[in-house]
Amino acid sequence: MKRMLVVKVDRCLGCKSCEIACAVEHSAFRELFQAVREKPAPRPRVLVGQGEGFAVPLQCRQCEDAPCVTICPTNALRRTSPESPVILESKLCIGCTWCVLACPFGVITLDARSRTIIKCDQCFERVEQGKLPACVEACPARALEFKDIDAVTAEKRQACLLQIERAAAGDAA
């Protein structure tokens, strides 16, 4: 079953714990004290964007019909199954940045040192081990959740029904 990262914008503190956890997870040693000494420093695949009066973690939304996968000339971006996240085979990436331009969310970046792209892979190795993505696990405010798509749509339906019920109760009064 396909899972997705869900962002609860009203809960995000802008603390960047998700960024740190992501960078550590994608570091050579996957341990904070080792990661801060790495040269070059590991880079996060999630970035906390600051709006006016709010913060929100931004990462790959794993589009079903991903334009980054479609446009990649070397097939460096791919899925292993329809339910899997879009992953990067960095050895195949030529740094053309077509995927950066094609991404509707602006969350794919180019690593100037390696000349390959950087994007969220939903910590697929952790998930295969039954763990949560590093950013989700690290969020102290629980602004990030990792859920089945069916659960997300069920919650949205329930919220919609509640809103209709409240509106109907207001009309009756």
C-alpha cells in the first residue's frame, strides 16, 4: 500500500529537527556526532520553508505521475514499484537539472559538489525495516506523519462530514 508524508502546518515549529535528522540519515555514518564532522557536510532532503507567520517542511511529494521521472534522460530517477517512492540512482545522474525544472514543488536541488541531484526518498531503507522516515521520527511537534493514502483520504472525508454537520447545525439554529 502506498504511503505518504503528511504535513500538519499548524503544528510546525520551524525548529528544523527534520532537516538535521534527514542530513544525518543520509550521511556516511548515520550518526549525529560523526555527521557534523563529515567533509563535505551531509545535506538534508527536506527543507523548512518560512512563510509569513508559519513554517512548513518541504520535501518530494512523490507524485504518482512524477514529471521528474518522465523527463530524466538517463533514468536516474525511478520507482521500483508503483507504491515505492521516486528514488535516485546517483551513478546515473548527469546533473542536467531537468528534474529540478520539472518538479512542481521546487524540492529537487542540485548538489554543486557532486553535480547530482538531491531529493527525498522517504527514507525507503528505514521504511523497509519497519521504521518511520527520519524526519517524521525527529519532529518534536508531530507536524510530520507517514500514513497510508487510504487513511489520509478517510480522515479528509471525516473532516468534511464534520464540517457539513456543523454547518447544518448552524442553519437549524
